[in-house]
Amino acid sequence: MSLTQLPPSELEHLKLTKVSQDALAKAHSTYTDLNPSSLQAHQSARQYQPGGNTRTVLHANPFPITFASGNGCTLTSLDGHTYTDFLGEYTAGIYGHNNPAIRAAIHEALDRGWNFGGNNMYEKELAKLICERFTPTMELVRFTNSGTEANMMAVATAMAWTGRTKILVFRGGYHGASLSFRNPPEGSATKSVNLPHEWVVGTYNDIARTEEVLSALPPKSLAVILVEPMLGNAGAIPGSLSFLQFLRSYASSHDALLIFDEVMTSRLSYHGLGHKLGIRPDLITLGKWVGGGMSFGAFGGRRDIMEMYDPSKSGGLAHAGTFNNNVISMAAGCAGCKVLNEETTNRLNDLGERLKKMVTNVIEKHLYGDVSPTNGADGGSLKGNVTSLQRSENASKRSLIPKHSHNLFDLALDTTTDLTPAPDHTTMNGTTNATGNGTFSHSQHHQLSNGTTTKPPMYISGIGSILAINFPPSSPHLQSLFYHHMLSKNIYLAERGFIALNIELGMEEVEKFMEATGEFVEKYRSVILEC
């Protein structure tokens, strides 16, 4: 079939796809011209590192920016461009850059020497700060060097405690480099660096499908459920309260353990997201922000479980690690946990909620309001603009998506999360003796003028200070185009749209982000609506 024989709607889709591809190629060309030093650094690194990279997530097309310095809420590249940092080192950089309290603590620690090969003054203080902050879950804690290591140790602890081997995780979950389930290994031909455990992969936020998976397991074989209260890596998808409560109840009734991976989400409330939800896991894992942004991780929880690591008792578990208590991370952690007090934590997450609301409003305004669409090439009008009728047709197509879609984009759109204030007391089986009266609604649907409810082709998701700008997986050009558009406005975030606020950001920066997003939506409105 020739192009002239295609139905008008398909021909229009091809035109708009070509527009986004051409716009991205132009953005790449402009980016390359503006960043010669970063390009040179990348090309040089390729001689000694595979792809010029030692951390996969930092790769970006056509090549990544190389930074020379950071200060406050900004980063400056080798080419002298200064960006407002909305990536926040993927949540680890919550303090911004060069926080004076953390900097002073590190200098003090360095003045006293390092690599003692023994205990130091900071580790006990940090353990106390962590246990008191993440009460009642964190009764005892042990330190590691990363969130990945913390999750590895927590899973190993659960297997040792239960004597079982099956581990329930969820599609889209990310618990570290060797515990990644965004694309779960299926079949022997699939390459993976995941640990060779007996993984059981469920569907996030889907109780029925999770029950199906669990019912197929041999009796008394499930050791642990490992879950993020909000999927971070997969697009900031909050777990529904009913789903997380189900996991707590199932683990308790089947003598399995529940681990909340709060490497990211522990910053979404002063006592962690699990506490805000009123659900108490058996174990919890933490990441680098708790160590002042340094190399750090932690796992802990129930006293009876963690006492297996008491070296003064015979028959326990050993846990080694030369840098588990390194003085730099310990000192930075003590300072950082004091900087990020309850007031600062609340302010930061309130700022994130304001950003989310503002971006949602500006997307809806430019997508569905009385805004003249453009083709995104040079700001000119595109022939055959998407009409109200076409938008309704697109909405009808999207409404045909199966209710239990495995597509994480649709999963995020279908999610509704109620976050109630922490109850007065939470039992180990997840029940509470007090209820809150406040809720947080995560809803991503839009009602058109003709009454049709549609899933938006671009939206912002997440909770508080951890957010993500999302497009359908079928439109990768738009996701990359948005990234380059924001860079052109001197705003830095992940190429996949991930956002993590830091405490140096304020309303001025949030308004800048909102305005830049609005410009993008207005410029590429027709392309976005067609995806």
C-alpha cells in the first residue's frame, strides 16, 4: 500500500511521527554544537570504558553532559553551561551541591584520619539517628555501601530467617544493579546481571494477578516479598494502599517477610513512606541520602531478625564490608540527617506537590485548552491539526486498553493512591487502631468537552519530591525531545523524565520548570495528542 492509499488518520500519524523524529535530530545537532567539551570528554572516555560509561543510567543520546562543578541547586558543565538541577542524583543528592553542614562534617572527619580498621565515633550516632527517625520499623540497623547492597543483604537475611528460597518481586521494580526487574529475565537466552535467586515476578498494583502468581507456588516456599512503596525507576508509580496492605497481610499469614525498599521513598515523609501509609514491614532498606549523599546504604527492622547479626552470639550471620562504617559516609550521614529535619522534609515534599499540580495544569491547558497547535519544527502551524473529533477518536482507542495491562505507562495512569496520615499504632500484620482523615489522590485522567474521559498522552506522576514526566512507550522520540527541550532551557533532569528535588530549590525554580514544560507542550501539541 502506498502512502496515498493510507487512511487519513494513519497518514497523519506518520506525518507527526516524522515531525518528532526530525525535531529530535535537530535537537541532537544543536546539542552537539553547544557541547564540544563534553563530546571530547565522551570520546576520550570511550578509549578506556565501554561506551565511555561506568554507570549505565547516565548515558544519554547523542552523548552525556560532563559536569565540572555544582553549587546550590545548579550544575555547570565543561562547556560552561549552568543548569538548574532537577535530577538530584536520582534522589541521593537531596541536599543540593556543597551543603555547608555536610562539607564541614567531612572536613572534620578527614582531619582526624580515615581507614581505622576499627569502630569510629560517628557510626553509633548515625545508627541512633536512623533508628529514631524510622521508628517503629527500624529497631536495629546495619550499614552497607549502597542501596543495592542493602537490598541484597535484606533479601539474604529474609532467606536465612525463613529457610526458604522464593522471592516475590514486581515487574517494573528496581532494587539495584543486580536486582532489576524493569525487563524481567524470561528464558535462558535473555542476558541479565541479576543475582541467580528464585525470583517470582508479579504485577505491581494488581492484587488479582499477584494472588495468581502466589497460588502457583509450592506451600511454605515464599521467603520474602520485596517491594517499593512507589516504583521509582519505572516512572514514579505510587503503590495503591490496598495493594501494599494485601502484601503485608499475605506475608504475615504465610510466615514470609515483607521488605520495603525505601532507598528512594524514605525521603517522601520524615519517617518514610511506609510509615505514612500506616504499614509496617519486617525489614526496610535505605540509600545514599541517609549517608549525606555519600556511598551508603542500610538495612534493618525487627529486633529478633536483626539480632542474627550479633557477633557476640554464636551461630549467627556474618556481615563483612571494609567501608560499612567509613568515616566520611558516617560523618556526612550524621550531618545530613540533621539538615533534613522534619520541617525541611515537609517543605521539600510540599514543593514537589506544588510542582506536580502546576505541571499537570499547564499540560492540560496546552493539550486540551484553546491553544493553537504547532508542528514543533519552527513554531509554524501544522496542516491537518488534531480536531476535537480526532481527540475523541484517540480517546476511544486508548479506552480499549485492557484493564490489567502489563504496560507500566497504563499502570501509572490507572493508579489511585490514598496516603493517610500515620496511625497511632501499626501492628506487625498491617492493621491499625487509628485512622487518618487526609488523602492524597494520584489520578491521571482528563475529561474532554464532549464528556469522554481519556488517558493523557503526557503526564507527571509521583509523590512529593520524587516525580516523573511520562509519555507512552510507543513515543520514545517525545521523551528524548522533552529532555533536550529542557536542557535548552538550562534545566537538567533524567532523559527518561525522572525528577528528584533537592532542598536548594524554591518556587522560582519550580515556576521555571513549569514554564519550560508549557512551552514544550504548546510547541509539540499535535504530535503529543497523536501518540
